[in-house]
Amino acid sequence: MKFTPPQVQKPGTIAAILKTCYASLVASEPNLWDCEIEGWERFDIDVYEDPATIGDCTFLSWIDDKLIGFASYDPRQWPAIGIIGHNGILPEFRGRGWGKQQILEILRRFQKMEFKKAKVSTLDHPFFVPAQMMYLACGFCESRRLPWEGSQKYRLIEYEQDIR
């Protein structure tokens, strides 16, 4: 697996990956998930407009010169907490451990930056069960569940890991 800066691809790439990764989820409940699309598009714009900040905390993932996904993180709470952001693998490449490799790459970067703890979150929706299992397999422990602003139907699950 190879990681590159997002700027090796044209703007719109990150939003396109997110839309593809979440297409089945959005189709299952469009009234709930359609509003997320605007946030994905804004994230993409931010990545490409701010290459020295948010763009530097985002990377594309490649296998055999094929773009398979991307991941991102937020280092602004350094040195206490590094937050893992988006972690998406295109559907045709799922189930091979690539998402886990992206998380491990972020954890490697956090260790290099000397963060004390890593945090990540997902939802308790069935779509996100693979992500929940992946975070546990990467050494995270569930720390709490909170109401999710998007819907009273689902809860936010937070995970954390000491990385000293």
C-alpha cells in the first residue's frame, strides 16, 4: 500500500470517494444522509484549498497504481489527542484489510508526532459495524456513546487508544 498527498489528484477526488463509499447508506435513508453530502464536498474543498493544513492531514491510498481510498486526521489537540477523521475504502477494495492499514498509518504518524492518545468515532448504525470491528482490531477501546446530532435514531460511538 502506498500513500500520497491528495494534491496528486484533482479537486473533487475526496468528495467522489466519500460519495461512492457511502452510496448504499445514503440510498437506504436519503432524508437522513443526503445532508452529509454537503459536508463531504466542503471537506474536499478545504483539503485542496489548504494543502499546508487540512490537506497535509489527508492522504490517498493506492494499491498497484489504483486509487483505493483515503484517510484523514486532525492534529489540532496536540499533544494530548490526535483525532482520526474520514477513513474510506472504495467498495470494490473492501474486506482486504486496507482500511485497517490506513488507520495504522495514521497511528504511526501520531506516534511520530508524539501524541499521547488517539480517538476515533463512528455510529451504531449497521452500516458501520465493519468500522467498529476494525477500530477494535486496531487496539481501540470503546470509551462512550453519545446522542448523534444527525438523528435520535443512532448514537455516536467514541473509541480511544493510548499511543505513548
